[in-house]
Amino acid sequence: MSASEFASTFFLAVVAILLFCRLVSWLLGKVGQPAVVGEMIAGVLLGPSLLGLLLPGVEGLLFPDALRPVLNVAGQIGLVGLMFQAGHEFVANRPPKAGRTAGFVSAAGIVTPLVLGIGITLAANGSVNIFKPGVSPTVAALFVGVALAITAFPMLARIISERGLSGTRFGSIALACGAIDDVVAWILLAGVLAMASGHTAPLLVAVIGVVVFGVLMATVARRLLAWTMGSPKLTAEVRLLVTVAVLFAGAAYTGEIGLYSVFGAFCVGMAMPRTPASEKVVSTIGPVIRIVFVPLFFTYSGLNTKFGLFTDPALLIFAAVCVTVAILGKFGGCWAAARALGEPGPVASRIAALMNARGLMQLIALNVGLSAGIVNSELFTVLVLVALITTTMTTPVLSWLDRVDARRGTPLAEPVPVA
């Protein structure tokens, strides 16, 4: 395939992805699902689970193997931009006196599904084909545990934003918990990758790298962005250029230290000042990222998902157990922790419902595990199903909680003060 033919194939694939994702998002929007859930499901439908099953020739034409790395890179641009916006919004909506609550809830939401995930995976050893040859069952079990412990922070941020929950206590605490969850989960994932490779260097690099990156963000990046946004001599184009350069540099750094590029993007978003000039830059980046690039990542993940594997009864049972454990571990753990700290029931329930969404970040972790040779097709597909179900249920659960509290006359505006 020549360079011009490859470019034409890429553009055709992008057109198909964008139109199909918008169609599915529109249809699911009729039943109250946010657009991001529709995009995630559309990505799976464009893969071998549906399009490849019904029209394998069309799938091969639209998404040849040579095109997949390009879709992956384009999808990463979407994730970086989305996390940059999430970090910027997080700073604006941090709840006062919520540090203890966020830390405790996050810890419960990590430990509970982590332990349960490890347990069910080790119990399945020898009964289900989820272990890749040459990979220790312990490593596979740890990977499953980490995957179940993840919260999809970008997904959570979009659900909160689209439902207008950014100014609520439970929305702000959930954002804080989600950020903590994913940083810890990615450090744990670095440890799993280190175990799989037989070296401790990746874990040490990640831990030390985070400290160095935090210092750079708090000093160099913050001052550079503040000067750029505040200087009257710079044009809007120059401000956009500097912001994108810092954003991609941060993403590249955290990608190199093993924490994935999205965390660098989130930190740059937090370092971005809140001025009229910076708001203009953020609003300029947002639409293109959200509409064009994010759907490409969902499609790339969908191309690696094969729901046809569920014809194996043992794998189907394991998938059902994984979904159950994921919900009980994350929702139950976060709810119990929030209640123990004095949060009222309606607030605790909504924090738990938001934290239970795993979609985007779990898909990212699965792709990392797949490329590292830890995950086989069966385990990848099982965990994609977990991501789909736990994310899709978030909006209906929130709506149901709203209806229940409305009937009871339960207020949400009076949170219990916490330190």
C-alpha cells in the first residue's frame, strides 16, 4: 500500500468511525446515556464483535492491520486532550475539606476490588482459558485485580460535566477519588509490568518520575503557563501553541516513566491558570478533541475485542463473576467508606455510582497489558465487558437515585462537614 493509498484508507476509516459513533451516541442519548458511553459501545460494534462477524470484508477494508497503530496514536491525542480538560476543571471544582474523605474512599475503592479480583482469578486457574502461556498466574491475577480497581477518570469527568454535577459535593469528591484511584492503579500496574518482565526498574522509574514531574509542574510549567496566559504581547495562536507544547511534553514524560500519557495531561490541566485567555485556549482545544480524536481510541480498543469468545461456557461464567465482583468491590467499598466518614446516604450512593465507572481507563490498561504480552484475547474481552457494563450502568443508577430521593424528599444540598 502506497503512502497516498494509506492516507485515503485512514481518512475513510475516520469518516466511518465519526459518523457511526455519533449515530450510536444519538440513539443511546434517547435513553439517557451520555455521549461518551455511546462512543465506547460504537467502538466495540465496529470491531470483530459485530461488524467483523456480519461483514468481515467491510471490516478488513475499513480497518486493515497496518492502520491500527495509526488509530492508536490518534486516539492517544484524544485521551491527552480530554484529560487536560479534566485536570483544568478539577481545580475549579475541588471541594473544601474533602481531602480525608477522598483519600479514604479512594483507598477502599482500590483495595476491595483489587483483593477480590486477585482471588477470583487465582481460583479460575486451570478451569478457564484466561492465562497466556509463559505468564505466571500470579501476574495475571494481579493484572485483573488492578484492572478492576481502576476508575475511568476521564469517563467519570465527562459524565459529571454532561449531567451538570461539577458543582455538587458528590461530583467533586468523585473527581478527587477518581484521580487518586487512577494514579495509584497505574503505579500498581507498573509493578505488575515489572513482575512480568522480571525487573524492578520500571516501578522505581515510575515512583521517582512522579516526584520529579510534580516538582516540575508546580514550578516551571505553572509559571510558564501563567506568563503565557497573562502576557498582553502574545497572540491567541501563540498561547495555544505554548499550551499544546507543554501538554504534549508532559504527556510524553509520564508515558516514558510508565504512568501513561494521560496523567501528564491531567497535571498540565491542573497547572493551567484560570484566566479569560486560558479559558479561551481550553475551549478551543475541547471540541476537536472530543468530537474527532476520542472516538478513534474507542474503535482501536473495539478492534481487539471479540465477544464471540463467550461461546465457551467457562469463560462466560468467569465474565459474570468478574462483573459481579467489580460492582460489589468498587461500588460497595466506596459507599461503605463514604458512609463511615459521615457522608449522608444520597451523597455516598452517588460517589459509589460514579466511582464504579471503569470504561476509558480500564480500556487503556487492557491495551497496555495486551501489548506487554500479559493478556490473551479471552481475558481482554472479559475485562472489556466489565468496562462496558460498569460504565453503562452509571447514568441509569444516578437517575434512579434521583427519583428515589425525590420521592423521599431527601436533600442533597446539606453535606456533612468532613476534614
